[in-house]
Amino acid sequence: MIDIAVVEDNREQAAALEAHIKTYAAQHKIPISVTLFYDAVTFLDKYSPFHIVYMDIMMPMLNGMDAAKALREKDGKVILIFVTTMRQYAIQGYEVSAADFIVKPVSYPEFALKFTRVLGRLDRTAAPDVFIRSESSFVRLSPGDIRYVEVKGHHCVYHTADGEYRQYQTMKNAQALLGEYGFVRCNNFLLVNLAHVDRVEGLNVYVDGEALQVSHPRRRAFLEAFTSFMESRRCD
């Protein structure tokens, strides 16, 4: 599923762009979800992860360029496309790493051509990113960058090479999210990415050099999962 946001204060133009997206999706049999926002303030306040954002530049309260800067503080990877009546405004898009721009009124042929290019930037074969929501913002993480997840109180702490990210969440939910990407429980409080395991010795598993405890009840299942994982990598 490709999640797309359209941020456009003109409801008629927002509906037209939504129609283009859905027409393209139907023609190419692509699963998509489109969410419309009629002002940038609401979009930022209610922001949840999207793959692609179409952003009008000239909007009341908060213009698209300032909104894009705030968006980049929340999400550095989302594909951003400006929608504008004046091409000169689109040049400023480089400041916020905009992928492209389209000029209003948006014709379907122009939209389809550029949307095809945008889809080429999406890696649908890779594991989808994980979004860690904190009290003030959220972080987009690739499952491969997560070393292990640790339960602390009512939070899960995601340990990565770049730091730790805390989210109000149960271990059960974290395991449901990451289990298919090679994450296995080594005890009731730790979910380990097998791709980062160096070795298992006794009741310790070494994850990028850090020793983590393996519980007696989970040791056998963990070893079997690790052995199977290593064998699959050798086959690749």
C-alpha cells in the first residue's frame, strides 16, 4: 500500500489531484491510499507516515514552503512534490529536498508522467520503515538499522547505531511489527535482530559486540532461529 497525502487549500483542485492519483492506480493496479488536507497546519498536527506528499505552495495560515521545512523535521525521507501556479517558486524546493513539482491546473498526462518517475524512487522490495513516535515527534527507522528492542516500563526502546528511540508500546506489538524481518525474542524483555548477532555463548547473545542475556526457556528456540537464519544467508 502506498500512502499519499495531498495538502491543498482549494478543494476543487485537491479533488482533481486525488482523481488523477486514483485513475493512475486503477490503470496500473497499484494499491494506494489518499488523504486530503485543506491546510498545512492540520496536516502537520495530524501527520502520520506517508510515502508521498503533494504540497501546494500558496496556502493561508502556513505556506507550503514553511510547511515543508517543518515536515522535514518530522520526516526526512518522505517524497515531497510541490504543486504550484508559478514555476519560480518550485526552485526553492531544493532547500527542502523536494523530488519534483507540478504546475496547476494539473493535467492527467503531466501527472502520470511524473508519478511514474516518483514510483521508481520507492523501493517496494525492501522492508517497510518502522515509525517510532515519541511525545514530540517521530523517527523513521529501517528494520535493518535496528539492533534490538528492549522493554523498559511501559515503553519499547529501539537501539540503533545512531542512538536510542523510545515509544509507548508493548513488546507484543513490537514483535508483531518486526517478527517477519528476522527479529526474535531472547528473553521476555529483549527482541533481537538476528542480522546483528555476532555469536551466542551460553546464556549470552552478542549483538554488535554487546552482550545480552538469553533466558533458559527461550534459549533453544532462539538458537534454532539463529541457526536457520545463518543457513539462509549462506544459501543467498
